[in-house]
Amino acid sequence: MNISRIRGVFYRYFYTLKDFHQLSDLFYWPLVDILLWGLASIWIKNQNNVPALPLILMTALIFWQITWRGAISISFNLLQEFWHRNLVNLFSTPLRLSEWIAGSLILAIFKLIISLVFGILVVYLLFALNVLTIGWAFIPFAILLFVFGWAIGFLASGLVIYWGHKVEMLAWMLPFLFAPFSAVFYPVSVLPEWAQWIAWIVPTTYVFEGMRLMLDGAPFPMSYFWISLLLNIAMLIASIAFFRFMFYKRLDKGLASLE
């Protein structure tokens, strides 16, 4: 083995560590994992005799997949056009941006249904847990989570369509930026006081808190539903407007430069 060639390979990849993708792998994902599971472990440690705890965690996991899938489905469609160098070809046709958005949303719903059914079956077959225990409330909760995912997806897509490949990791990163504040695997009360203020303006927080209340025997939290719905609508409208603004701003500069 030649030491100089080995050193060359090392430096070849070492100097790419300053890249945004590499930095996210080094710092962002470890931080998110530590926050999520660290806070969850603190809450679980203080739970005594909670038979529904595994069901709460599995339902939360399935619910979070709905949000993440909603977000990544929008961004991923756009990223595919980048990777295939098809962005200019696509939007040089009579296709309108609103039509692309509508088609992407329909595909996102289709993919979510498949993933959701698969996830529910896997949890039931492997762990004998039925995440549909909350009954009909699963549907409005799922819709709220999916709409929030769309809002995050359009936000990430707006950034990607303007800055291109160098920020494409935001498509995966942005949804998880909200995860610690959404109280996915633990109640809001576990968070520090300053983080609780942020949590209560995130629409998904009301869904996960409501889910835990229902699995604990409480009725459907109607007030949580309406607050989450209003926040979701506001965020979705704002994120689509942001995406359209960034798209047309990039269109003025030229889409070809992104490829």
C-alpha cells in the first residue's frame, strides 16, 4: 500500500468537510437525535406503570412519518428534476407552476397512503400494537400532520429552487428542525420553558399532545384540533406563497444555472 496515495484519498475527502452536506452529517443529525431521544428518555424514566407507553411511542412514530413524508414528497419531486437535469425542460413546457404543485400534492397523498398502510401493518405484525386504537380521530390528526408536512416541504423547496444543489439537504433537515418542539415522543412539559413557548406555535404539537390525551382515556381535544388547523392553514398559505416568490425570482435569473 502506498502511503502517499492513501494520504491523497484522505485529503480528497477531508477538504469537502466544509460542504453544507458534510457539516449537517457531523453536527445537525447528531444534535437532533440527542435532543429527541434524550428528552424522550427523561420522560420515559419518570413513567411508572403506564401500560399504554409502547402504544403511545409507536403511534407517535407513525404520526411523525406522516409529517416527514408530507414534507419530503414535495421537495423530492423538485430534487429529482435537479438530479436528472430536467428542470429547464420541465418548465419550458406550457406547464404552469400551479399545475406542478397540484400534481405533486396528489402524488404525495398517494405515496402517504401506501407508506401509512405499510407502517400500521408492520407495527401490528411485529409488536402486536394497533395504532388505530384512537379510532376515527386518526383521520383528522393525520390530515393535520400531512398539511404541516406540505408547508415544510414548500418552504424547503423555495430555498432549494433558489439556491440549488448546495442547500438540497434542507429538504431532509427542515422537518426535523421542528421535531424537538413538536413533542413527538414526550409531552411539552418536558421541554425547557423557553422551548415550550415555541412548541405551542407549532401545529404538530397539538396533534401529539392530543394523541397522548386520547390514549390516556380523554375525549377528542376539539380545541387542539381547531388551533392546529388554523396554524396549519396559515403556514401552508405562507409557504406556498414563499415557494412561488422564490421560483419566479430564480426564473428571472435563469433556471439553467441551477443545473
